[in-house]
Amino acid sequence: LFSLHGYGSTARNNFSYTNYQSLADANNFVIVFPQGYAMNLALASSSSHWNVGGWTIGSNVNDIGFIDSVIELVSNKVQIDETRIYSSGMSNGGFMSYHLACNLSTKIAAIASVTGSMTPETYSSCSPNHPTPILQIHGLRDVVVPYNGLSYIESIPKVMQYWSEYNSCDLEPEILIVDNFDDDDYSINFETYINCLNNINIKLILHSTMGHTWPMTNNYGVSASNEIWDFVSQYDIYGKIN
């Protein structure tokens, strides 16, 4: 499972807030925290990022090739099931996870995005070669990657529609609403598109009061890390595992 940091952030920070290590130990999976490069390697002041188009247009970094090389490196060092390679990410890392689903689908079985989306460039050139499970976790108060999108960010409804249609899922999702009006006054919508090709699902977890952050159970009533592993681990590159 790849865990990709956000724009301007670091692998070390991502390691700290995702708390994936205990999950990896308990479930016997390998977690990889890559570090993104600066936008222009000649400019030391440029921010670390994943090259996905949108606001990263002009980047000269081949991140698809980089992730592919990391997969090869890990598989040469550790015995892994190469049909169960997943990507997750925060913000720009979520954008990159979608970019991998579109452009490295021969290696990536499923992805999860937390506060990310797709850029118009990823969206218009997306060409996966197998039905792909997708999990999106988002907050309605996210002003960095707004739910309804920006000129360089596709809206979350448009992204969900793309993947549900690509995977030939039911047109309307099953919806479960969890309310917490006792202390924090929030609701969480779990929207799942079912009856997709290869028995996969497309899922959106939408939080009414969350902003641009990685949610944990103690502050938002949902753990992104747990939700991600519970979701992606159901699948290999051929679909749902029996």
C-alpha cells in the first residue's frame, strides 16, 4: 500500500498522521511512504509534489515512472502479491492515486483518495485497463480542494460519476447516513455504488464538517486509515477477492 503525502509535505509527515504502521503489522501488508520531488529540480525553493497536471503543470518529474520503479524495488526485496498493489494519498497524494489508477493500471489494483480529486488533465486522459475500485474521503468544508471543484480540480460528484460509469455500476449509490448531534454536530454520508464490473465498488465517504485534513475516529468519527485498508484489501487487480 502506497501512502502519498500532500503538496509541499513530506513522507515523514505522512507517516506520522496516517498511523498505518500498526495496521500493516496486524494485517501483514507492506506500507510504502515515497517522497515527492520539487516541481523544478533546479529550483531548491519549489515545493515537493506529485506531477498530476492542474497546478503542477510545468513539472518535469516523471512520477508514474518513479512509482513503477518503487514497485519493482519493493518486489525485489520483499515477497509481495503483485496483484494486490494499492495507492492511497492525502490531497496531492490523492490526486496522484487517481493518476496512477488512470496511467499505471497494469500494476495498481485499487486506490483511495483523502481530500484529493482528479485534475482536468488526469480526467481527460484517463485510460485504465481493468475495473478499478475507488474510495474517496472528503469534507464539505474543504476549501483547498472544494467538493464542487475549481478550474484546475474536477468536482467530487464528477469524479464519482466517472468511475461509477467506467465500472458500469448502478446509477444511484446506496446511502448510509451516520449522524452525531450530541457533541460535534456532524453527519457522515457513506455512498456506495454497487453491482459494478468484477464485483467491485465505488465509495464516497462525505463528512459534513471536515475540512482539508486526514480524519481520525477521535475527532471526526471516522478513521481514514482504517476505512482505506478495509476497502482496498477486498480486491486484487482482477476484482473482489472471493
